[in-house]
Amino acid sequence: MYHYIRLTKTEEADLDIFDKCYAFDTAREAKEKGMYPYFIPIQESRGTRVIIEGKELIMAGSNNYLGLSWDPRVKEAAIEATKKWGTSCSGSRFLNGTLAIHEELEARLANFVGRQSALCFSTGYQTNLGAISALLGRDEHIFSDKLNHASIMDGIFLAAGMRGKVRVHRYLHNNMDSLEKFLAEEPRDAAKMVVTDGVFSMEGDIVKLPRMKELCTQYGARLYMDEAHALGVLGATGRGTEEHYGMKNHADILMCTFSKSFGSLGGFVAGDHDIVDFIKHQARSLIFSASMPPATIASVGACLEIIEKEPERVRRLQEIGRRMIAGYKSLGFNVSVSETPIVPLLIGDMEKTILFWRELFDGGVFTNPVLSPAVPPDSTLIRTSYMAIHTDEECDRILEIAGKAGKKFGIL
């Protein structure tokens, strides 16, 4: 319900909805100081190297974990699909935007993750937004890790906005005692769902899935797991968190994006046919968005084939992750709880974080600074992430530059 306020003519003249835009000067001031770390245009990409402002840097901040967006087979698949199908489906999946190749890819994805059905969305963000908001109803309970991705929380907020009285419980990060406390407070027969990242995108740690599944079974909750940073990263064959733990079909719903290991754009959910079919007919971000274009579908399919046939890429990625965690620790960096090729360097001071980022950038390494409000002010960090195509020499060079910068700013 909207509430309207009648203003006098004087008040109308004094108020402008854009005033806050004109007053926003944080980014402008940072740019003037040469310390603005966001929206940096990459002029050229060469796999593990990028060209920025005419200078070559080692990319240590990409989610292209297997390096497949650079693979010639993937690029060729996108080109051939464009020749056959054109550049756009020009409509939503619900109406004229479903191609045969959409359904072919969904069948292959479902088989890859061991589920009955899968459904593709145009972005990973839309996947969580649409699936979670479709599944979550009035007076139903959702239990979310405090460090879950923003798209998960936005899916919850959308459900609450549409239906009201959604019961939201946020437990301490990866803390199963905290989760159990919240679960135990609600009736056993209440409708409940636990939602979690498989690999947490800033911390690089892995959800404690065996214990979480025990709690879901004990307290009658369904489990929704976001595998955006886990598929292609964890497990002997890249099948994610369940394979990492030697578990099968422990999550009721699996979600993943295509912008990481799959080297493209989009996302999917997978689960029992009836659940996926319900999401297909209820998810607003699917129904009211144009579908994945042919080139994107084909590139994901090519990446999936490579992952299935070349598991050595996954092993190489895991080897690099271990190498970088050990290397940073030996230098004296605090890498927190990282267990994956996502390796955060905890700084805990906003100014030092920006200065450290700039030193790395000037030294030839591209990383991602993470500041408040994305993290608490005392938990600012540099997020580094690695690809299977990084060489040992590049890894050593990154550590060398980071070590020098860490000493310069008293971070080690």
C-alpha cells in the first residue's frame, strides 16, 4: 500500500528525488586521488593477462576458474551457434524464447549434477532471485548463512515483498550450532528451507555440508545450495561440494552460475522434476526476462563437455589454490579460512586496503578490493582468485609482488 503526502508549493520546489545523486561524491573524490578501484575498463584479455591503460597485468581477480572463456573450442561453439540461431531469442522462455538447444543443455546439466531436471536463467543473479522467491511462501521459514551472496538475500526480500510475513533466520557464518539453534526454535512441522553457498565467494571456505544435511533431516527442512563457486572447482571431477564430501543428492535444490567455471553468462537450478517445473511457472525473473542467447547456450555446452572430458583442469586449479594459500601464509598474510582457489588477504583497514590494492596494480597484478559495506569495516580485504591456466611462474610473481607490498604497508 502506498502512502501519499501532500506537499505545499514551497516544499515541492525544495525537494528533488535526484538531490542524493548530485550530492554523491565518494566515487568522484576517489577518482581524483587515483584510488578508485572499480569499473576499471579492460582493454584486452589474454587469458591470465589483461591490458589496462596500455599496461599488461597478471589477472588474479577473475572467476574464470578453469580458464574456459579463453578456450578456442568454446569461442568457436559460440560463433557457430550465432551463425545458426542469430544473436538473440528476442523473448522470454515463457513465450517465444525457448530454443531446442535450451532444453538440450538443461538435460545435460541435470545429468551432470545427478538431478531429474534443470532450468536455465539468463544470469546467475536472476537464478537465485527467481527460484528462491518462487519457493518461499507466506509464513514459511528460511534459514540463511549471514555471508550468503546478495542474490540469495534479494530472492528472500522479493518473496517477503510479494507475500509478506516470510520468516527469515540468519545464522552465524558456517556455524552449525547457530543453525541448529534457529531450527530448534520452530515447530517440526513448519515449512522450512535452509539456503547456503557451497563455496563462499569472499572467504573461500566450504560449507559444512555433512552436518548441515543432518540438521535438515532432523528438523524437517529442505536444503537449497548455491554452487556458483563450487562446480568446476571442488571434487575429483568438478561436480562441486557434494563430490568434495563424497555425498550424493544431499541438497534438494542445486543452483549454479555460468559466469565462473562455465566461462559464459547465466545460471541454472536443478532438482526433482516437479520442483523445477514449479519454479519454471512461478519465477518472475525467468518469465519476464529475455532468455539466454544462442551463443551463450552453446558456450556453456562446450565448457560442460570440456569439464567432463578433462578433469585434470580441476585438479590443476585445486593445486594452484593450495599453492597460493601456502605461499601467502608463508609470507605472513592472513588468508582466514580459505580452502579453495579463492584466497582473501585480510587487511582490516579501509585506507590500507586501497593503498595495498593500488601497489599491487602498479606492480602488475589485478586484484579486487572488498570494502565496507560489503564487509564490516574491520574486515576489509583483497580478494584474489586463480585459474587453472595460471603458470607456476605467474603464481610466484604474484606472491613476490604481494610480499613486497605487504611489507611496505605493514600488513604482514
